[in-house]
Amino acid sequence: MRARKRVTLLLGAVLTVLLAALALAGGNTLRDRDLPQLTEQAFADITLAFTCSESYRLYDDIYFFDSMAGLVCLNKGETALIIRVYKTRYSPYKVIEDWEPLLTGGTAALVTDYWFAVGARGDLDRLGKLYDIGSGEVSTTHKVMEATSSENFLSMCVVATSTLLEAKLSGLGFETTGEYESAFPGILSLVDMLARSGRGVVLTGGSPGDPPFDESFSAFGPAMKEYCHSLPSDHSEV
């Protein structure tokens, strides 16, 4: 079962998936061998090449086990161009299924072993030409790979942490926090610490789905994943 669905059943909470954007690596290239951080130069190059009226970064994927960096390019009245680059090979094939509901009309995806982009077909064709990858992979359907049990556990942990942190920063509460703590020991302490350190920054950004919020909230990702990786490796009870 997909990690996000399992967390929903286990913890009884559902989050809106952020339209994050993402990453380019190795200076100003998108070649698979050049991964996985979004450099200042790459950010500037894409923003300029696609004439973004607004552009935002994400510093991590806060709903998935793997580290990610990215970019979202907004153009007035047009489909956003979203680029995600992951640290681990084949991760795009493990998350692309979550994006398929968005691949309708003129929106498609370009997927490679380390990164993928979602946007208008014309933008994806152009992106492929800019980075010498061609346009043959632009499609609304793609192969899907299943995550391992360990990866699913880590993703569940990251989603749970994001759920609690978002609720706390929004002033909401959960009656079932004990279930979170039972599944992921120490999670409530981590959420309290992150909330104290970032409340003002995140709340000024709006709410999930708003690029400023998404950009600032994603900065919590590395701390979430450091915690999740520290948990015991036996996840048979989760």
C-alpha cells in the first residue's frame, strides 16, 4: 500500500500534497549524472529561460523518504512548470503515481531516473531540448516502481511529522497524538522543537499550496528525515 495511504489509515489524518517544485543539479544542467542540489546558477537559468513571473524553491520533499531540491516557475495565466530532482536513483518512478491526477488536458510529465518535470507539453518539449534529452519521454503515463518496506516506513514517518507540524503551526490540534508517538517515538518532541524554531517564518507564508508557504515549510525536511532515519530499523509493527 502506498505510504501516504497507510499513514492515513494508521493515523487518521490527511494532508494536502504540496505542489512542490524542484531541482536542478550540477550548475545549469539536468543530466542524470549531475545531481541532486538546486544551485543558485541553475535556479537563475531556469527562471530566466522560462520567463517566470514568480519562482520558488523547495528544499526537500516533506512527503517522501528521499532528499529532494526543486523549483516551481509560475507564469501569469499559464500552467506552472515544476521540476524535482531526487538524491536516490529511481525515486521519480516511486512518486510519479501521486502526480498522475494532475496530468490532464495540456499538462504532462517528463521523467528520468533522478528527476522529473510537470508542466505544459510545450514547456517540457522546450526543457528537453535545452538539456539535450529530447521530448520522447513527455507523457501523461509513466512506469511506476514500488518503494521498499524501509522506504515506505521512512515516508510514513516524514508524512506523519509534516502532518503534526503543519497542524501545530496552523493552531490546530489532534486528539490522537498518542498514536503518532506510539508509531514514531519522539515525534511529538521533534514537532514542538521545529514549531518553536519556525512558527513566525512559516505562518507568514500562508497555507499549503501557496508557494511561499511551500518554500519555507520544505526547509524543515532535512530535520524530519534525520529524525526518521534515527528510528529503529524493525518496522514490522507499523
